Amino acid sequence: MKLNKKKHSPWHWLPTLYFAEGLPYIVVTSVACFMYKRLGLSNADATFYTAWLMLPWVIKPFWSPFVDLLKTKRWWIISMQFIIGAVFGAVAFIIPTTFFLQATLALFWIMAFASATHDIAADGFYMLGLDDSQQSFFVGIRNTFYRFSTIAGEGLLVMLMGYFFRQTNNIKLAWSITFFIAAAIFLSLFVYHRFILPQPSSDKKSEHITANNILKEFLLTFVSFFQKKNIVVALLFILFYRFSEAMLVTISPLFIVDNQSVGGLGLDDIQVGMYKTVGIIGLLFGGIVGGIAASHKGLKFWLLPMALSITLPHLVYVYFAYFQPDNYYLLCSLGAFEQFGYGFGFTAYMLYLIYFAKGLHKTAHYAICTGFMALSMFFPKLIVGKLQEYLGYEHFFVFIMICSITTWAIIPFLKIDKNFGKKEIA
């Protein structure tokens, strides 16, 4: 069957492309942990096993050059979407079995590598499928639809599972049906993009570059990254700016679903889905406000306020743990406030990655920065479950507040142009 050669507006494919980029990431890194918790694993086991699923995003820069070398970006996007959709369906089949843990972890590994590869191809395709003015116009649109995929994953899918659990009283069956729905959604995206994605003339596999040459070029680029000025301070910032947030975002979904008798909030699955949805909306607005603020005063001016914004709202969970309020509207409101602070504070982090990657090889250097960004989430997730079980929820959230010092301590040592991020540059 011949593909439609008609040139489609970016509005026809870009929102769905970035929705497809975000959904498997949020399922692998967040929903999977919540699923294992609901299927009977301890906090320590659920967080430890799913932490390793972050690894493909950590090492993504190492195979990104070969996505350029082999096939086209469009081919990679379509192929990875088919694989991800098939894996969603396979997970749905496996969940009701007695060996679900080992099998679903293996499938989530496949999904993680496919999703990380899809990220590489989609971000590259964004630059090939749009001209410079369109890239500037659609950058906010793509981020918004990426966030919508987070709402769909952490919010709607979890609420769907809660609804099916209420109907069947069978937690494995409820998760299985939910993943079948996710598979149907993703395979629909695969079919849609198969026909709608444009075919830019510049999107072609390399004919004159060999694997040996591209590997040599990548090694030179990688070495040049570590020769940048203030590299040690920059890496400390990238690794520790989100240290306390990385622990909080891992444990908070488990905390809100745990029974009050063990220190949690005792929300049911539908309440959890709505709580996460409201929180993500707060996160989205926080990011929008952060971007507007940074465009007026620049990154350097807002760096400390944003660092405080991403950490001080963690006090919400200290309050939750000590007082266990049962007013659901209060819980959602405070949860959204905490996420608004995260979105506002995260703006500084992303702007700094862009700032530090500036110069020769900025695209490759930015990819390396995002690898370290994934690493900053990987190590805390490995240990946080065991740490929480040892400390208990009350002391754990106090400990997170203490760890906020790592976010603040590095800021005085950062060297940033005072004009970077202002409207004329942003």
C-alpha cells in the first residue's frame, strides 16, 4: 500500500507524536512501580526493580548516533511505536499469570529501550519536519502534549484500572484490561503516524558515513563535553538539583495508596488517578509560569527562587505524613501546589542544560546532559524504597527536606550569563 504523499500541517502529527513519546516513558518509570505495589510488592522491591528501567534513558546518548546512521527518523518512529504497542499487549496477557513479575519486567525493559530510541528519532524528526520558525512556534505545543501523556498515564490509566477493579474485584484482571486499552491506543497511534507523518527530503539514512567514522566522531564529541569550562560544577548541579525531588516523586504514589495504619493516606485507585491528574495540571501551569518568568528576568535571576520552589513545597508531604488529613479536596489542592512548585523550579534545570550545552556539538552535548539528567533519577530510585521502609513515612519526608540542601548548595558556584534566558535570547 502506498503512503499518502500529501504534506500535512504539523498540527496533524506533532501533538500525537509527542503524546506517543511521553506515554511509554511515564508507564515504565512511574505507572509500573505503582502497579507492582498494587500487585503485592513492597516499596523497596517495587522501587528497586523499576529503577533499573531508567537505564535506557541514561545510556541513550551512546546509541543515538546510530539512529542517524541506520534508516530514517520516520522509520525508527514507526517501528518503535509498533514495538511499544505490541509490548503493551504482551504485558496485558502476562499480568494474570503466576510468573508476571519476571515476564513483565523483561517486557518493560523492551519498552524502555524502544521508547528511548523513539525519543531520539522523534526529537530529530522535529528538526527535519519543521522549519526554524515552526520549531520555535511548536516547542510549547510539543511540551504540552508530552504533559498530556503524563496525565493519560498516571491519571486516566490508573483511574481506569480502579474502575475495572471495582467492577471485577480482581486486581490482576483490572490491570490486564487497562494495558489492553493502552495497547489499542498505541497501535492506533502507530497506524495513524504510518500514514500522516510527513516524509521530509532531508530525512534519509547516511550513505557516506560509516559506523567507524560516526563512532570516532562521537568519541571526540564525548571527550569535548568533559573539556567544557566548569564541567565539575555543572555535573554536580545536573546530578543533585533534583535529588530530593527524585526521592519524593518515587515514593509519593506509594504513600498516598498505602493504608493509614502503616502511615499512608489510604486513597483508592480512582482517587489516586484524580490526585495525579490534578497534580500534573499544576505541574503544567508551573512550567508555563516558570518559562514566562525566565523570559523576563533571565535564568541567573530566577535560579535561587526556582531552586527553593522545587524543594520547599515538599513540606506538603511532611504535613500529610504527620497529620494524615482525610479531606480529599485539601489533599488534591496541596498536591497540585507541590507540583506547581516542581514545574516552576524545573524550568531552571532545563534552561541550564540548554545553557551548558551551548557551543560546538550543542545537540550531542545536550543529549549527554539528558543522560546525566536520567542518571540523577536512577540512583535515588535504587535506594529510596529501602530507605523509606527503614525510616517510615514521617521521618522519610523530613529526611527529604534535609536533602534539599544538595539543591541549594551548588547554586553559588554556577557561572551563568545574566542575560541568558531573557526574551530576546529565549
